[in-house]
Amino acid sequence: MDKIIEKITAMGVIPVVAIENAADAVRLGDALIEGGLPCAEITFRTAAAASAIRTLCNSHPGILVGAGTVLTKSDAEIAVDAGASFVVTPGFDGGLVDWCLDKSVPVIPGVMTPTDINAAINKKLKVLKFFPAEAAGGIKTLKAISGPYGSIKFVPTGGITLGNLEDYLSLPNVVACGGSWLVKKDQISSGEFDTIETLVREAVQLVDHIRGK
């Protein structure tokens, strides 16, 4: 878990990807690497998710590939079998989290309320997905909960853009942000991988600027 979190923290942004055709994962991987961000959270919002994870892992072994929008233990099993290195959930499911912990699969469960965070703390988790970030109060909420939950770090996702990325990454309790703006489903299906590469590069440059690189 710690090694995965270290990698995600170093990148600062996780491209959140919904992909309809697994074959497109090869060119997606090329775009991510060329843009300087070898990481992808392939969401289980399409039927091609597991195949896309397997294709991306096989074609680009150097990319850190996770599975997102994982709702059930069955989804988690399928994702890990396909090669996913970590699991991200939109909400907190104790049984799903237990499965991941039992299998030594890094998991970043979604939380939105103090009750959710307490449930995660009881599972000894220290890095959580804050979702849906902007709709749940965004920066103000993360600042407010940093007091009672000072030891917890977050990966805000939902409504994050290039325009507010710096505000989020500047918070001491944020390790990285999930970004669906980096890779849009219609861009993949229409073959706009140059555009994806450009968006990814812009995000990487901003992260480097924020961190003084």
C-alpha cells in the first residue's frame, strides 16, 4: 500500500479513465507516457474496463494501472485478476475494503462524511478518496476536516480541473487528485490521443510548478 501511495503522491494526479474499446488502451498508454504521467485509473463504468486494464498492463508494464468505480468484491476480483495494482471505490464498503486488505491489494475507498472517515480509520486506512470533491464542499470541507482528522490524507476526485488543481494540491492533507478532465471517453473513441497527451503534459507541468520542480 505504501509503495503505491508513494507513486501516486509523486505523480500528483491520477487520470480517471472510462474506455469503451479495450484496444484503445494501447494508444492511451502511449499518450500517458509521452505526456509524462504513467498512471491510469480505469473505471468500471464500461463493459470494457477489465479488458482495458489487462491490455494496458500487457502493452505498457511501466504504467501504474488501477481500477476505479469498483462497487463490489466481484469487481475487485476481476480488476486484480486483470492486472490492476490498486482499487478505488466511490463510497465506503467495509466488506470490499476487507477483501482488498485480506488480499494485500492497495485500496483507496471513497468517503464524503466524518462517519465514512471513521469507518476507514477503523480499518487502519490512512489515504482516502474524497468524492465527489467539489459537490461535497471541496477546499472548504477538506480544510474543515483537517483538524479532527489530521493524520488522514485524501485524493479528491470529482470536479477537479486544471483551474483548481493547484488549490487542492496546496492543501497539506491532499496527496494527489483524480482527474477525469485529462482523458475524456469521446476523445479516446475519436482517436484524439494527441489532445490527451497535451492535457496530461499541462497537468504534469502544473504539478511540477506547484512542487517547485
